Amino acid sequence: MRLQTLLRAVFPPECLNCGAQVEGEFALCGTCWADTPFIFGSACDLCGKALPGQTPDGERLVCDECHHIARPWEKGRAVMGYSGVGRSLVLGLKHGDRAEVARAAGPWLARAGADLLSDDPVLVPVPLHRWRLARRRFNQSALLVQALARVAGTQTAVQALVRTRATPSQDGRDRNARFVNVAEAIRPHPRHGRVLRDRVVVLVDDVMTSGATLAAASEACRMAGATQVRVLALARVGDDA
């Protein structure tokens, strides 16, 4: 009996969310899959937020929020809404040391961001400040980039951006305060940022709320010479969150 088969017999794979037994590793059970707010239908082309109705062929959809906020990127997508099982998975990845969530998210990100990845972009994670990275021990966005790259075969630049200022948490801040909080807090890395020059960049983050952090990172990519910036989030906070 192979070691992997023996391990599965002793420690069968469990659902990422509820712990129920599942057939394969890094998977959700049928119930949790059905309860996960995956974004499969119409969505905003700038932030990925789910929208009602169907998308007419060739028509660009923009949500009310993106009509009122200038987005410094060209296109955006999200895997799921930030509610229910979606919220549980993001919090597990971000605060629960559950790196297996990022491993599972690789194929989900590849599906949601298929049109962002079609012309050989470079994948860049939203950076953490070194103090927060030391406390957390990993950057969840970098884990998502690595998982996506394994599926899509896309180039990564995990050190291209650096957070130069230890910004307080965005939790509890309104939209304007979020943008002020992260303004000019992200910069191209003095050496590693050069890889972004004349490249299309796909920024990857775990969750998008107001878009303030992704906006700061997008502007840093532009400073590094990126020709186009797109954003891809594991979860998008909706109006009812």
C-alpha cells in the first residue's frame, strides 16, 4: 500500500469549511459548496461584485459603486462574495493559519480570472508591512498568487511591491477613511519592482471591500512602469456585508 493511500485511510480528507469527509484534498463538501457564494453570473467588470440579471454579449457592466469611484485599474474579478462560507474561508486563511484554503483557491482564481490571464501578465500580491508579516508569518495574498500560478502557469513577482508604512487595520473605517489610511503606503520595491516595467500586472488580494488597498497597489504598479493593471480577489464584500 502506498504511503499516500495509507495516510488517506488513516486521515481521510476533510471539507475545508465544516470538516466533513470529502473525496479529495483541498475541497468543500457538497453542502458547503452549495452554500458558498461563488460569483458565476453577471458581475461588475471593474470590481467583480455580483450583479443581478444576465450580461448581454459584449456589454461592459459597472456597478453603482464603481460609477462613483475612480478605479486606477482596467478590469477586476472576484471568486466569491464575502459572506457565509466565503467569509469563513477568507478569515481562516487570513487569521487561522489555514494555508490549505489558498491551495484550494488556485483553480477558483484561475476560473474567475480567466480573461485577466489570457495575455501573459505577471501576478503580484498586495504586500504586507514587515511588522505584520512577522506577526502573521505569511502573506495570504502571496499564498494565493503561488496557488494561482501553479494552475495557470503564470509568472509571479511576489516581492515587486513593498508596504512602506505600517497602516492601522481598515476594519471599522468608512470608505473615505480607508483610502486616506493607505494613501501612498505601497511602493515599488527598489530592486524587485523593475520586473513590472512594460508588463500587464494582475494584482491578487484575499478580499476587496472599498478597493482602497488595491488602488494604492495599482498606483505603485504604475509607478514601476506597468502598462496595465487588473485586480483579482478571492472575495468581494457586497452591499449587504
